[in-house]
Amino acid sequence: MQSFVAASAGPVGRRLHRIRVLSDGRPGHENQSLGLAEALARRTGASVDCQRLPDVGGPPLRWWAAVRHGGPAPDLILGAGHKTHLALWLAARRFGARSVVIMKPTWPTFLFDLCLVPRHDLEGGRAGPRVVPTWGALSRIPEELPPKEPRGLILLGGPSRSHEWAGDTLIPWLHEVVAARPELHWAAADSHRTPAGFLTAVVRAGVPVTPLPRERTSSRQLLEQLLVAEEVWVTSDSVSMAFEAVTAGARVGLFPMPVRDAGGGPVRALETLVEGRYATLFPAWRLQGRRLPPPRRLHETARCAALILERFFPGHAP
């Protein structure tokens, strides 16, 4: 372990030139890693490359994909998702690069330079010396936002380990939310977890929204919609979409879905958003006169990027 520490230690004033993202191919994981890499690149001018690790072939092929490169070695390697961890650790040793894991790793935290772990995934809220607690998931939302437009956006999740799905209850709620803000142009987007045909059912039920089906809407198009939306409603089964809406500076409402695991991390994460007044549950919205309060913005990706530069690449310090 001493050799690892020595290999990853950088000189005083070290600068960040090249960032490598290791991806397991899951959009949620990849977007968190790319969001952090892009925030670092905006501050440093560093280049970013993304290596998708193969699903088959096991650790040897994933490690080989992680170390392939056509130029100078990376200074920093990022990854999210359990399949990236071993390849990330070995690649960091191979290149003498700093290693940052997003989300709670399956391997011991001392193997990595830094672990960015959501608070709700930390036992008792405790963090070790190489663990930094974060509020929810990181995202690709930039720090500088475009002007808001008179738009509303509905983000639909689906059944998960933490939540069940209640589509029959949800459709009348959608009618109510859209009717409360008729001056907004509303759109609704489903996700890979949304039950098949539900978005079509919303339109057939007469909810006046522009459908953004996942099969015909790119992640870039959805991001553009999110950045300009004044008001965003999210089903409570999707922690990542709720935190993205908050980070985008929108007024955020949550449609409560039936809970499977009341003590689980996703449920606790959304409770922190509500308790911190970053988001409002649908029943409370009704009691507040069917209006969401002004937005409270939270940008954890920017905070984590600044922390990484301060700790590991002080050559970029102002």
C-alpha cells in the first residue's frame, strides 16, 4: 500500500491536463462522472476522454479498456458504478494518476484517493478521511444557466427497489399541476423505468403536455428542456432526476409514489430535499395554494470539482 500512496502523490503545484472517465455504460453513472469531469475541464482546460468498459470478459478486459490510450497518460481517473472500481484502481496505479470514485465503492475506500458518497449511503452519516459526503447525485448541469422560459417539465420515473408505481393516481395529479399553471408550456418525459405505454396514456387522458418519449428524445434534448424550465415535477422514485431539477434552478415539485423501503437511501435522500426546502411534495403544494416556492439551488458537482483541484491539483489555485 505504501507503493500506491507514493505513486499517486503529486508534486506541489501539479496541474490537471487530462481526465479519463471509466463508464459501465449505465446512463446515470456515466452522466455523474462526465458531469464532474466537465466541471473540472471548465476550470482547467483539461481534456476529457470516456472509456466504456465491456460488459463481458470480466476484470481483465475491463482493465485493458481502462488503460488504452492514444496519447499522454491521464492525471485523473473518475468512475461510478461497481464494475468500474477494480479497473479504476489498477489504471490509477498504472498511470500514477489520482483516482476518484463517485458513489459508495464496493472495495475499501483507502484504495482510492477520494470517494464522493451520497450522505444517505453513509452508515450513521460518518465519513472516513478519503470520503466526502455529497447531497444526492452529481449531474451534467452547468454552473451558468440560460434564462428561464415559461415552460414546465414533468419527469416520470418508474418502479424501483425503493418505490412502487401508482400510474392511476398519478394521471389526475398531472391534470391538476398543469391546470394550476396554464401560462406555462408543459412537456412530459418518461425514462427507461417508466411502464410501457404510460406516457401515451397521459396524452390520451387529455393532459395537455408535449410528450418527450425516451425512444425519440436524446439526453442532450432533455437537458436543454430542463435548463430552461421554470417549474419541474418529478416522481419521487427518481432521486437523480429530482436533484438535477434542483441543480437546474427550477421550482421543484415531487409526486409521492408508494414506498417499498422507508429506511432506504433514495427515500432518505428525497426527505433531505424536502426538509431543506429544495423541493415540495404534492400534498404540501395543494396546501400552499397550488404554487411552488421560489427555487433554492444546490450545485454539488461544482463543489466537488473545486475540492478535487484544491486537494490534488493546487497549480490551479487562484
